[in-house]
Amino acid sequence: MSAAGPAQREAPGPGARRWALAALLLALLPLGLDSGLSLTLLTQFGIAAIACLSYNLLLGQGGMLSFGHAVYSGLGAYLAIHALAAVNRGALVLPVSLVPLVGGLAGLGCALVLGFLACRRAGTVFAMITLGLGELVAAIALMLPGVFGGESGVSANRVTGAAWAGIDFASPRQLYYLVAAYALASTLALHALTTTPLGRMLNAVRDNPQRVAYIGYDPQRVRHIAFVISGFFAGVAGGLAALSFEFVGPEALGAPRSGAYLVFTVLGGTGFFFGPVVGAALMVLAQSLFSTWSRAWLLYLGLIFLVTVLLAPGGLSGLLAAGLRLARGPWWRMLPVLPGLAAGAAACGAGAAALVEMLYHQRLDAALGPQLQFLGWALDVSRTAHWLAAAGLVLAGAGTLRLVAPAARRRQAEILQSLDDAAPAQGAR
């Protein structure tokens, strides 16, 4: 027994306080929400956050670009829905709250087998292997309708058995709290993993696998362990999705789902642990809300992804981190150029969106007439002036950005330089 008794134990540090605050926020968040839609969106956000964090364990922490991550969340969802159906029939005694762990075990087992093949190589070869394995599993699922339900999928009822303390997960609020508990526990576990020797070694394998092999570690084994852990948490996300929708279809294993994990994780920021959480929020909003506003939402998503990869590879989290760093310096130096940047970006974006909406209307909704409403504007695809006005907005916005960007970069460099100059002075005190 150490000399320090229980009364002398270290008080919770800032990290512990942050996690406690996050738990409190998750507990209080739905109390002011009466809308079922809001609770459903929060529930889907929690599920997506687990899935994106599990994917970023491969991409951001390990440098492994996977094109088949939906295999593990999808198989987890299928096994979870089968377990739930068995509970409905009375063939299995299992609390509904533990069904997502069944999905996690399915994802872990699948990742253990398929990861042995995929993790033998790295880089482009790894990406191609995961793509091939993903398409193989999706094809096999359609060939086994007795297990995967074919195009009709598999369904079950999460409200089953006797309620415990009034909890039967019939209401969206109860389901939200279950998902929130899993999301918090999964996030905490994955964050703790990044601070372990395994997490550090995974970063080393990402950066320099030859040096890792030189000091006596096997990069393939490190990648495989991370792959299995990622598969487990992806399976947990799939199990929670099965409980939420009470249905699992073949799209859960498809390439579009894997692509969504990749796109939104990158948009959130792979270089930051909580970047995928931001990406998960974007994924839920895009698929639930943005898709109802415009038929061209996938085109917008592709353009945003392209701009992010080219101009802001750190994603939204990287932009936020850069903004917070600038805020610690003489940020007011940016004020003269901000109106020009905002006006240029707004004009360029509005003009491009008007062109896209008019083109979609002309090609897909011509039977409804030449007129359409966009952002309060009455556009007419039969009038050349409207096409020219939209194109003019794009050119004017691009020209404004081109004129203002050099001054903005110069002022940004001055602010960062002032921060660098102040750092040695503070350290010498």
C-alpha cells in the first residue's frame, strides 16, 4: 500500500472534468426537446459519431485508407437484428441494452478474419483490398437471403420482454439515452487508446513503418490489432442502428455507406480526435435535412469535399483550430479583409448554386415549366439573362477572392509571426 492514502489521491484533472461535463451535457440535452425529430437526429448523430471515430482509428491514427468500413458496421447490424429477433421469439435471453455489443462482437470477428488479409499490405494496396473485400461481402449478402433477407432486409422489434424500471426503449428519449451512453463510452475508450503504447505505435506505423520494424515491432500486427478494434466499434454502431431503425437492409453493407464514412470523416478532420464527431454531425444533417432541400445535394457534397481536400486538408476542425490560434494574437488585423472574403465566398457560392439548380431543373423537372424558386429568387431557365447573371456572380466572387486572398494571407502570416515572437519572451519569464 502506498504512503498516500485515499484522502490524498489526486483530484480529477482537466481531462476528467471535460468528460464529466460532456456526460452532463448529453444527459441534459434532450430535456428541452419535445420534438421526436430532434431526438431522432440526436440519436443518429450518436451512432454516426461512433462509426466515424472507429473509421478514423484506421485513417487518421493509422494512415489506413479503407473503402470497405461499412462491412463491419453492416455485419454488426445484421447480427444485432438477428439477436433482437431471437429475443422477440424467446429463443435468446438477452437485455435489449446489450444487443449493440452483439453487433460489436460481429464486427470484431469479421475484422479479425478480413483484417488478416487486408493488413498484410499498406497504402494503395490496402485500400484496394478493402474495396474488394467490401464488394465481396455485399455480393455474398445478396446471395444468402435466408441470412440477410435479400432486398427486403431483416426486421425486429426492440420493445420486447418485461420493462425494467419502466425502461422498454419504446420512446425516442429512452433510445437516445442508450445511444448516448454507448457513444460516450466508445469515445472515451477510443480516446484512451490514443494515449496507450499501442496508440503511439499505431501513429509510428502511420509515419514510418520501416523504423518501427527496425526497432523490433511488427507493423502488420499493429495495423491488424487496430483494424480489429476499429471493427468492434463499427459493429457497435451498426448494432445501435439496428435498434434505432428496427430494420437492416443490404444498403448497410454497400459502398455508398463506406464512402459516407470516408467523406464525412475527412470533412470533419482526420488530424484531430474529435474531428470525426464534427463529420458525424454533418453526415446526419446532410442525409436527413440537406437532402430534402435540393436534389443536387450530392453534387454540393462532392464540391465541398473537393474544396476541403485541396484548400483545407485539416477539415472543419483544422479551420477551427487555425481560427482559435489567430484569436490568441492581434486578430483585429484581419478585420479589413474579412468583408471582402465573405462577399467573395458568398457571391461565388450563390452563383454556382444557382447554376446547379437551374441545370437540374432544366434536365429533370422540365415538365414543371421553366421557372423555379431558389433562395427567394425567381429564376427562369429559358432566359439567357438569368444564366449570365449566375455565371457573373461566380466570376465576380472568384475575382474578389483572388484580389483579397494575398492580403489575407499576408495578415495571417503577420499574426502568426507575432505569436511566435511572443512565445520565447513568455518562456523566458
